[in-house]
Amino acid sequence: MRHDMSVVVDRGTYQDAQTPWEQAAWREAALAWAERGLAARGLRETGRRRVRLRPWSVLVRMPVEGHGSVWFKANPPASAFEAALTSALARWVPGHVLDPLAIDAERGWSLLPDGGDLLRDVLDRSPVDPGAWEEPLSQYAQMQRALVPHAEELELLGVPSARTTALPDVFDQVIAGNTALRPDELTQLGRLRPRLVEWCTELADVGIPDTLDHADLHDGQLFAPGPGRFTFFDWGDAAVSHPFCSFLVPARSACDRYGPGVLPRLRDAYLEPWTGTGRTAAELRRALALAERLGAIGRACSWGRLFPGASGTADGTGSAEGAKWLLRLFPEPPV
């Protein structure tokens, strides 16, 4: 193992969050595993490692000669499924996702190639038409449809099940486990539950099957390595749920950048691959509006998938963020 390698550590705004990186034995084992993965591929490190520590992941950038960088990622136990999921997606939907160099499914470790420019960086560098989100959303929807036959296999890999008909139960569980909600907020959410059940029933009746929901598809979660090419990654928040729940986060991301006027275009681009399923355009749009709202439940769930001890930070990371998402169930979505 290379002990002469200098390391730069980025903790962002989570200076007190606990991750396994603080444990010397874990750190040495993880880096040794990554080094073996590089050696098996004939790759050689060439520079300083950069470590990004967050309550939900440990990420180490390892510069590699002739290949840019390789990334080691460690997930908490509650999202350790991401390693096996990433490997399975590379088999089932190649070209849409990263093909891992190595995985350790049991420990939730992945060694990943560099995917090129993030869509966010592409959008930041030059003025881009607001339609820049249209093609990635269309390709993402195509990928979701291709994964419909694999829904049960996804659950067997450990991907959380949040199927449309079970979302009221998921809602109950996430509320019960949240320590940041005030008594008045708990009362309001309790009163909302009958309507939420109605939304789920109506959404299920449309008949679009459950499949993979990324649940956090913002412009920093996909690569844009070339014109018309997009690679989706970072699946630690994923669930098997209604596919349209995925629209919530990219809609917010695009709206923040371009304003709400862009949303009808993005809605239609996302829904186009779902035509030909026997549903009318009006039915698909209604389903999207319902699922976009219900997607807040998945976002609240994902904030519970932190390293043990990470939620003990001063801001109560997981519960506080989860509570914010639950309260977003009240306003009508802009689409």
C-alpha cells in the first residue's frame, strides 16, 4: 500500500459527520482494496488523492495514468446495495450507466471509471437552451422502461421497495422514524394521509408498472461525455417505485436554472417514451403530477441512509432534511 500519497480531504458543510474514514483500519482496508482493483486493470496512480466525505458516502478520487481518474466509493449499510446495483445496471442497460472496474457488494464498495463532464458543468460553461434537459430525460425514461422486467431482481439486490401501492406504508414508516417534525407538522401530515392514499390508488390505476427510481436525478448526477450522450450514476438513493417519481428532482433542478416555463417541455420529453402503453396523453400527465408530488416520500427516505452516527451532527442531518421533503407533499407541484 502506498503511504507516500498525500491526500486532500473535503468535508463540505458536514465537518462533524462521522464516516468510517476516521477509522484507520477501515481506511487502510478500503484503499488497499482499491489499489488491488487498479492493479488488476493494469492502472497506475499518478497524483494526489482527493477524499470527499459526506454523511452518505466516502468518495476517493485517484488520478490514474492515461485514464484521467478512477473513483472509489463506499456507501453506508442502508445504501450498500448501490455496488451490486451498479454492476447489474451495466449488464442490463449498458451505455446508460457506468461500468464498474470492481465491486465488493458485501461491503458496499465500488471502483468506478471517470464518466467525463457532469451535465451541471456543461450547463455552467456556456449558455445552453433550456431544452438541454429534454434528451437526458428521454433517455432516462427509456432506461426505466427497459428495467421494468427486472423490478423483482432489483429488490433482491437490496434496492429498497417503495412500490406505488405501498407508498402510504412507507410514508408512515418515514414519519415514525423522523425526530425533526414538530407536533403541529405531525398533525398536518396525519390529516394529509387519506388524500395521499387516494393519490397512490389513482396513480396505481393508471397501470404504469413500478421500476427503478433514481430519486435524486439532478444535474450533478449524470455525465454528458459527448453530444447527445448521457450516463446516469450515483444510485444510493434509488428505490423500486413508480418511475414518474423520478421527475421531481430534475424538474426542480431545471426550474431553479431556467424558471418554471421550461417544465411543460421537460414533462413532454420525459413522457414521450411512455406513449404507446395504452394511456392517453392526459392520463400520463395526470400520473406524472401525482408521482412528482409523491416523489417527496422517496427523498425523505433517502435522508435516512446515512453512516451510523452521521445523523448525530448538530443540524440533525437526516431527520431535518427528511422533514423538509415530507412537508413538500402539501403544495401542488408546478407541473
